Amino acid sequence: MGDNVVSFDMAFYLTDYRLITLMMLGLLALSGEIGFRLGSRRRDSEDSLRSLMSGTGAAMLGLLGLLLGFTLAMAVSRWDARRDVIVDEANAIGTLWLRAGLLEEPLRGDLQGALRSYTDARIALGGSRGDRAALRAARSESESLQASIWSEVARANQPGRSPAILSSLITSANEVIDIHELRLASIENFLPAPLFSLLLMVAAVATGFLAWAFGAANQGGRAAIVGLGLLIAAVLLLIMDLNRPQRGWIDVGVESLERVRVTMVVPGSS
């Protein structure tokens, strides 16, 4: 995805959550109010029509519940995948750090110094949150440091070097570099915006049908409709928050990388 091209999915992802909340609540409230007023005008309608409208609303709610359940499961699986990638990256960096200790100076110090800087850049990548400029800067710095890390590993290919040590360094360095793309892909792996449009549309229609049934039955069910709308909006917001890596309240965090960074202490240093 190009940095200068904003698709519909990306535009939705970058939209302020407060605006999305207002839009959802407004649409659900409007649908409920329209349905309730239309139902109030049909209080003399036959019981069969009321049963039909009430049953249709219940069926729509059942469909909405099914869609919400599947969507929530998809969002949680993506959140788990983003967390697992960070844990895998922390393990890969830690392994390369330990294997770098098998080298002699100055190779050991140069490689470990590059790894410390790289870990800082990966922590900054997670801390960029919604700042796309900071995300691009952390990504660029990471890729530059990857070249430095690989250069140090290449320098280790010297006559007399143990093939086992060299092979372990190359394997670990490859794993660190490969996880970079996996992590970038996990950040961009969010659910498509049309899916949320469908969920909101089904929620609005279901709310409208049930509100019609309340209005036709003259039960004064505005409070129940409002409560239902708030509950649906809360579930939708939870799913969207899980689906907004780098921007949502529910963040995967970079604690694994921070713990690895703390362990990167050269023996004998203060």
C-alpha cells in the first residue's frame, strides 16, 4: 500500500473514532425514532402485521448477532497475530544478540551495537501509534539498520571461523529481517471497511423494525430501543478498536521488545 494513496479502507481506519461513534449513534437513533413513529401511526393494524414486523426485527437481530460474533472473532484473531509477531521478533532479536556474543571484538561490539539501535527502532515503530510520519521514519530506520546488521554478519565470514557459529548467525539474522515484513503486514491487516458498513446497516434495519413493533403495540418502548442501540454501538466500537492497530485503545504493546532491550547489557559495562 503506497504511503501517498489512501484507499477507502485506510480512510475509514484513519477517521477519528469520536466521529465514527457519533455517526453510529446518530444512525441508530434515527432508525429507532423513524420506526417508532411509523409504528405509532399503525396502532390499529392487525395482530398478524405486528407479529410479522416483530418477528422480522427479531430475525434481523439474530442475523446481526451472528455477524457480530464472526466479526469479533476475526478482529481478535488479528489482534492475537499482531501480538505474536512482536513476541517472535523479540525472541529473534534476543537470539541473535546471544549468538553475537560468540564473536570476538570488534565484531561482537559492532553487531551488538547495531542490534541495540535496531531494537530501539522496533520499539519506536510500536510507539508511533496514529502518527504515520513517525511510522515511516521508524520503518526507514529499521531497514537501514537491517543493512548494518547484515553487513556485520557478512564480516564474520572469515577464514578459520567455525561454520556452526557462522551458520547460526546467518540463520538468526535472516529471521530478524524476515519478521520485519511480517510485522508491517500485521499492522496493515485490518478488516475491510465495507464489513462495518454492512454491520451498521443491518443494525439500523433491525432497530427500525423492533421500534415499529413497540410503537404499534403502544408500549412506549423508546428506552428499550435506546438501550439496544447503545449496546449494539458498544459492541461495534469494541470490534473497531481491536481492528485499529497503532490507533485503538486496546493496544498489543511492545513490552516483549522492551524486556529484550533491558537485557542488552555488555558484560563489564556500567
